[in-house]
Amino acid sequence: MNKNLVFYIVLSVCIVVSFGFTCFYFMKALNYTVTVTAEQAKLSHDYHFVLIGQEFDNPYHKKVLEGAQTAAKEHDVLLEFIGPKQTNIDEHTKLIEMAIAARVDGILTQGLTNREFKPVIDKAISKGIPVITIDTDLEDSRRVAYVGTNNYEAGKQMGEALAEATNGEAKVAIVTGILYANNLMERVQGFLDVIENYPDIEVVAMESSNISQIQAAEKTYQMLRNHPEVTAFFGTSALDGIGIAQAVTKANLQEDILIFAFDDLEETMELVEQEKIFATLKQEPYEMGYQGVSLLVQTMKGQPIPKINYTSLEVLYKKRVGEIDE
Ligand code: BGC
């Protein structure tokens, strides 16, 4: 066979194979799995919903999924769960676009940022697909309803917990998941609005962890280095408190620094038990998923639903203030 021909055949095969791998890993990285068509879904279930989480493997979003699955079983809903591997606004909004293209019956998603999420949520609504925001609301959008924490109130409760525990005197560093996520901005704002009333509480630094435990630990090391005066940390998303505790323990400062965290993941509760995290704000992710699916079903049936559905909040401690060792 002509040498040139062999060369071109081998080259073409290589290109096709490498293109195939690129596509495969690209899809895998995004967890693009809206796999069921509207027609297939109709054959087996009453409704087809998609739940889009900020991160596919994040333990907090797994709890939302568990609640959503329970409600899906009760209402004969085919529920798909998708999400970026690591938090990424573009990928997240693309997943909403994909759910719209797949003509699902309803979408559950966070409304993380106004600029990027509003157009795509409004697009779903204009195509007749109801969207319920969970965990993070987007009031400005045409979403049907919100289910989740009152995040401003949650931030205020953590501000009050810190003020009480420190007797109104602290140098605080904040590790916040994402600087521009609506829910986390509201938490920080609620926190700041409370501590503003305490002249001897000062926030000396704030960094983003990209909702990653490793980055939360890294940012904590940095802040401890740059601000040795810090006496308290506030972590605003589920893995921040764990990362902060890791860094503070490694620096052997657990006796000198109080940590305020978010959520009651197993590891967080172990750290509360060991008194490495002083207090954590318990949200209800399971309930968010459960109610989210149930309310979407009601919407599909034409039943009216409340626009705002706040889930409960509780500050959990190992020791309450007053029991703290001097
Ligand atoms: C927040 C979620 C976030 C998660 C990250 C939770 O506290 O409510 O919005 O995705 O933390 O781990």
C-alpha cells in the first residue's frame, strides 16, 4: 500500500480516537448526564425532574439529593441529579440549558449569582418549565418558588453566637465558599450587621475557599501567617469549618481560636464533639430536596404553592457559652 495512504489512515484513526477521548473526559468532568428524553420519561413516570447541585460529589448536595429522591419515589417522579465536578458557574448554567433542551418537566437548582443564573432560569420559565431554587434564592428571577435557609438570618445568628462567646471582643477572619454566591454574601452580610454593634469585634481578613476543604485550610494558614492577632474564624459553607479546624489544629492554636462553621456534616459534628469547632449552624439540606420535589409536583398539578419556603435553622454547640473554660 502507498506509504502516504497508510500515514493518512493512521493519522485519521489517531485524530478520531483522541477526539473521542476528549469528548468522553469532557462530558465526564462536567457530569453531563441528562440522559433521559422527554418521551422515555413519559413512558415510565408521571414527571421528569432534574436536580442540579453546585458540586456532584459534595456531601452537602448529596443530602439534598437524598431528600429529593425520597419525595421522587413518593410522587412517581423520574429524578436525575447532575452537577459540575468542582463548582463552576458556567458549567452549572450550561447544565440548566441542557435540562431545558431535554424538555424536562421541572428543574431544581441553586440561584447562585444574578447575572449568570437569571437569564437561564427565566428562559426555562418562558419555555414552560417550572424552576424552584433551593439552598440559594434568586429573587429577581421568574423562579416559581424558593426552598431553603434564610441566609441573612443564618449569618446574623452566627454573628450573635460569636459575640456572645467572645464577650464582644474578637479579631475575626472569614473563610467564605464563594465571594459572589448570593447565599454566602447574605450570610456574611447578616454576620457583619450583627457584629457592627460590637466595637471590639473586628473582621481583619476574608478569603474564598471555592467551597473546597483543602483551599479553606490553605487560606486559613495564610491568614494565620498574615494576621497572628486572629482569635476567631467564621466559615460560611459546609466544608470551610473542617478546613479551618485542620489548619488551626496543625498550627497548634486550637486553645486560642474559636471556630464558627456551617452545616452538620458528620466530620463537622465530630470536630464539634472534640471542641475543635465551637459552634455550627445546622441547615436542612435533606428537607430542601424533599420539599423542592414535592412543591414542583404541586406546581405541575396546577396547585398554588408559597413563593418562599424557609427551612429551619439551629446553632449547634458542644459547650454553650458560660461553660467555656477560662
Ligand atoms: C451551602 C451551599 C454550598 C455548600 C458547599 C452549604 O453551606 O448552603 O450553597 O454549596 O455549603 O459545601
